[in-house]
Amino acid sequence: MTLSRRDFIRSAQAVGLFYASVSIAGCARAHSANRSFALIPDPARRLDLPEGFSYTMVSEAGGMMSDGFYRPGRPDGMACFAHPDDSDKCILMRNHENWNSVPTGSPFGKGNELLDRVSESQLYDRKKDGSPFFGGVSKVVYDLKHKRMERDFLVLTGTAANCAGGPTPWGSWLSCEEEMLTPAEGPGKYHGFVFETPSDATGLIDAIPLKAMGRFTHEAASVDPKTGIVYMTEDARHGLFYRFIPNVPGKLQEGGRLQALALKGRKSAITSNWPKDWGGNGPETFVVGQDHVAEWIDLNDVEAPEGDLAHRGHAAGAARFMRGEGLDYAVRMDGETGDFYFTCTEGGAERVGQIWRYTPDEGAEAGGTLQLFFESTSADSLDMCDNLVVAPWNDIILCEDGRGDQYLRGLTPDGKIYDIARNAHKDQSEFCGACFSPDGTTMFVNIQQPGYTVAITGPWETLRA
């Protein structure tokens, strides 16, 4: 099996091509060993679902949007917001993970003939040849009652590889750049930042990076609703787990402090559970269910023009996580406390995925508790978990970005994995951006290639049962 361009970039940035090639070659293609729900083959060969469930195609990349731009390619991270005026409708804020080296997926048409409709303040950056970057965010207004898209349009553009992000309690979407480009590589500006896009946007906004939130290979973000602190993952094999303490909660543009998680008594811990030969600490370094006391390290020079923020943080004592990706906050049954769950796509002794749980203590300066919540022991059960979302019934919904069949999986509080959907399309592309409508009736998810956004409905209560 050949190494994808995306895996190539991630691997080369982290530990070199040798490790990447061995990891790919040593892992078999995944099938499902989870027998809790049988998936019914889709005659259209798009999406296999359990009995009683169905999907509606919301949109496909490449079509014309309501604003006259073309729908960008590679839909990725996404969040759903309540419509301010109509409870039968909802709003999707949808990322587009178009990389610098990917020539397709432009919202501006052939030869970028529509680019003159975009002001310089709205277009974050251009490539060396003067053409625009194609990453960004589109907004979708979806009619839940009639199961159809009402309109969609471009909100953010000119950014690079907007992979994941996260919603805020104040109604905006944090869109995160995964690609850390520098002007020396051709662009006019540095990349690798967070951009805030309001869910009530009516068109393109000015593209303003939140530089105080750090420059690194950003993946997901999630906000503590009690404190306004933003937690963030990093999709790199040398990545850290970050938090941003804003000077003014709810106003990230006012700046703040960036920190990285460390473990008390375990300076510069490596959490991958990889054997030593693979750059880990040996097998069973971290045990599922065991709590570890967390503390936080202040980071300096967070705009990191050299792209070395994670390396400096690790040297200062921060824990290293194996490709942190999906991240979401879950309120506990008491309604007062909550936990952050995040994935490590290549974590674990079998290198097919870990899910961690971080529980913050009270107060902005407090530490908290870190626990390895789940570690996959087989690609046939869970293969390289990427984006995640906590379901209304408190299971964790996991989007796979693996090496074989791509599944949407559920994870129960007692550690049981079950299948929700299988990508039946010939491209076998990753699932991403899973999120639920405010009323919990509809789950939206993207299939990155060929660029589908779908809405899934059905008897969700049977999954938890």
C-alpha cells in the first residue's frame, strides 16, 4: 500500500520516513469485528447503515453555492448550531481541508475567475504564483423538517488545510489550520493558526488569525463552558495537548496565555504506548483506566516562526501525544462537571488509536486529571480514530481515518465499540465532522472524498440500548 500525501507530510514532520513506511507496511487492512449492529448495504454504494436508519445527501463538493462560488473540496471538521429564527432549521459550519499542494477544490472556478469578488482583507493568503489558497469554511442552512439544504455559502477563504476545530458557547466556529507554511516556502504569510467564524455570518468575513492561540499543526478545539478556556489538539507524532486561557472569556481576539499539559512526576512523558524501538517508552506505559495528575506549562514565543512550539514544550516537560485529533466536551450526569475526550489517531501498542479523557479541576490555574480511556487493540475494532463528537446519549462517536474500510463507530462509557456506518464508496475516504442537530434527531457527517455531506436519521435510542 502506498503512503498517502497527507500521511507523508505528517510522518516526515514527526519521526522520519523510516518509521512511517514500517508503520504502514505492518498494518493490515481493516474490516469490522464489531457485531452489535449489522450494516445494510446501500444500493447507491455510498453509506451502509443499520436497519431503520437512512441518510439524505446534503451537498457534494464542486457544485454552485448560493453565493455564486463553487463548493470547496475536502469537507472536514464541522459543527451544528441552532438557527436563531426557526427551530425547524439548523446551521452547519463546515471546514475544507485543502492543502497547499492540492490543485483541486477551488471555490473560485476554473482559472479562479471568481477571485475578483473577494477583497484582500477577506482572502487570507496567496500561493507563490499568486493563486489563492483554497482552505476555509462554508456555512450551510439546513431544513430539518423537509430534510434538505436551504442554502450554503463561503465564510472564510485563503487559508491552508482547515482540518478540524470546534464550536464555542457564544455561537462561533473555531477553524484550525493544520498546515504550517512559511513565507520561505512561497506563501505571503505564516500558516498554522486558528480563525474564528461567527455562525451568524451572512457571507465572507475578514480572515484574521488568532495568533495568541499558537502556531502549530492545529487539529481540534473545544471550549470549557464554565471557564471559557479553549483546549486544543495537535495532529503530529510529536504533538502536545494545549489550552488557551483568554484574557477575556468569550473574546479570544483579546489575547491570552497558551499552555501545554504535563504529568506530575513524569517530565516529558510519551503517551503513545509504542515500544521503545518506535520512539515510545515501552509497552503498557499507560494503562487504560489509570488516573494521572495533570499540570500545565506556560509556553513562550507562541507564534513560533520556526515551527518548534511542540518541541520546546516537550523539552520543558509537556507530555507528547501521538497525533491528537478529535476533541469534544461531555457534561456528566450531575450537570455540573464535565470531561474532555480526545483521540490520538496512531496511539496505542497496535498503533490504531487511543481515546484520552481530561477532567479539569476548578479554576483557571488548576491542573486536573488525565486518563487513557480506551486503546484499540485491533484495526478491525477501531482503526485510527480521527474526529469525534459526544452524542446526546453520551456515547462517543468516532470518525475513522484508517487504512482499510472506513467506519463511523460508537464507543460506550463501558468501553464497547459498535458500528454506525461504513463508507461504501469506492474511494474509501475518511469520515469527518460528525455532529448532531440541536434536537438530537439528525447526525451530520462528511465523507471527505468525493466531498459528500450527509444527514443521518433513525432510531438513535437503539444504539445506546
